[in-house]
Amino acid sequence: MSDSSSLGCILVAGGAGYIGSHTVVCLLEAGYEVVVVDNLSNSSKVALDRVEQITGKSVTFYKADLCDDGALEPIFEAHTFEAAIHFAGLKSVSESVADPIHYYRTNIVSSLNLVTTMAKHGCKKLVFSSSATVYGDPQYLPIDEAHPLAIDTDSPYGATKLMIERILQDVHRSDPEWKIIMLRYFNPTGAHESGLIGEDPVGPPANLLPFVCQVAVGRREKLMVFGSDYPTDDGSGKRDFIHVVDLSDAHVAAVKALPNVSIEAVNVGTGKSTSVLELHAAMEAVVGKPIPYEMAARRPGDICECYASCGKAKEVLGGWEAKFGISDICESAWRWQSQNPQGYADQA
């Protein structure tokens, strides 16, 4: 199924999800073929239809669950993959605290099955979707890759990311042919400039910006701001918010960098932190009306502040740097939400 102009075929596990769908756009625009595997538990096939609309290129899609033994086998028999990007998994800190067993089973088993199948078929290049939660409560800021990893992470979600990183380290140690880049995300936000794809979680959003957008569009009554007593300027927690398109570009850069690495962990952020209330105010400015909110107690697993040191990303990922700021994030997120008040449900 390859054509002479293709840079190769990339397997994108979890490619119908929020970050996955944006990354598929960037991969297609860069000249790769893409095969997406997703169980659609927290995503929509409509996102991939929109990806094809944006790019004018086709995406091969398989509905499959990586937790099912053997689910990937026929896909690897049908395609020859240059590399894989692993997004598949559950991602809510608070939900993982409430249901840790579900998180451990889903995130760990899916990763083991993917790596096992890749090894069997001789595909040993992988970009893994990790998280800054592997650092736990920061000992210093900005957080660089030399920062100690958490012995006891603040959430089962973070623990699964840390465990998978350790699994990948051991896989590489046992077989140095593996080329692995583990991207430690900070806080992905925003949407594609077209407004055709964006963050559309199943149920109440676990992340801040989609919740703000759903309040602004009338789907929810008010935003709950968890934590008013942090030692920050306004008392709310601060995070490094990175535009999802910047993050997606980092994945393409990682795929291109894979042949030249052994195994690397790389922070992907902006190097700046913005408080919850600052982001809320920025969204109000974009929307042009008040967005109701209420202060509430801190949530289990949340930390005060984190932001990335991004020097290694620039070095390893061929000069990659984040380009978009908070106003770009808010404008794109609102364009997506205002054009799709019910998310993908309108078209599903």
C-alpha cells in the first residue's frame, strides 16, 4: 500500500483520540502513511474523518483493543511499519485515584501487548506518550530530565507512565536494536486551527480547558477550580500548557529522530507556567463573556506548580520548540467548541 513519495508507514495506537488525531494530521502533512488502531473508548471515528478532510489524505483505521491478546497480530501481518507511536491508554489523574485497578490493567497490559507484537515483527522504533507526572511533586523548577523520578507518584495514572518507561528501559537494555523516545508531556491544550478536531472527552472533562469551553458553550453550569490556597500569586495551581499542535509536531520530530537515538526521555512543554485562574481569564477574553466558576478544595494527586525545561527537546528533536502561546491555545479551543457545541456527537 506504499507509494514512492511516502516516508514510511507509522502505526498510531490511540490515534482517534485528542492528541493522536492531531498527530495524525501532522504525520500525513509530513508525508507519512498512517494506520490508526483505537478501541474508541474515549474517542470518536469522526475525528479521523475530519483528519482526512483537513489533509485530503486517507487514514487506515482498525477498531481494536490493545489489551486483547492477539488483537494487533493481523494488523502487523497486513502492514510493514517504520515505527509506532503509542498514545493508547487512560489519562485522568483523579479517575485513576478512584479506580486504580482499571488504570493499571489498561495502561500496562496494552503497552506490553504492543511492544511484544512490535518485537515479533521486527518493528523496533517507538515513540511513547509519557507524562510529567513521572516526576511527582517537583523538587525544583523548571523540571529537566535529570529531575529525580517519583518513587511514589501522586496518582496511579502517573505510576503507570513511570512503570511503562521502566519496562521500555528494560526492553532496550535486553535488545539495543530498539530505538525509543519517551515524550513527557506537560499539559496539552488547544485545537487544530480549522476547528474541525479538538478535545472531546467522554463524560465530564478531566482536563481544565475543555471544561471551561463546555461551560462557555452552555453544556455545563460552572467550572470548579480545585485549590485556592496554593502558594501562587492567585492561589490556584499553575501548569505548563502546551498547544496540541506544538505537541503533535514534537511527535513527528521524534519519529524523524528515532534512527539517531538509543533510548531517550524528553520533556515536551513551553517552559512557562500559567495559573488556572489566568487561563480562565484568557478564555473569558476570547469568548467575550463571563464564564462562571467556583473555588473548591484541592483534588488528590494534584500538585502546586510545574513547568518544563525544554533544552533537551530542542537538542534531540532537531530544533523543535513550542510556537504557540496561551492566547493561541484559547482561540483555537474556542473555535473548536463553538463550531462543535456537542463535540463529535453531532456527526457521530
